Amino acid sequence: MTDVYKGTAYCVKCKEKQNLEGTISVSDSGRRTAKGVCPVCGTKISTFLPKA
């Protein structure tokens, strides 16, 4: 089962925060990240998450 993240993330192309609904993954260095697609322009966006 994949964890789902609902929150905001900064879109570099739109230059503003957008609502993000994406999946949570753990990077090789151990940081948790949420990755998804910008609902306005369709660019991939991601954000780092705090420790659980």
C-alpha cells in the first residue's frame, strides 16, 4: 500500500504554491518526499516532508 499526501508544494514553473495530491516515498538518503503533478501546468513537483 502506498501512502498518499495531500497538501501544498511549490511549482517552479508556475512560481507559486499549488495543491498537491501525490505519493510519499523515501529517498536513498532517508528523506521522506511527496511527489506529484501540478494541477495547473502538469509539471512534476515534489516537497520534503518532516520526520514521522
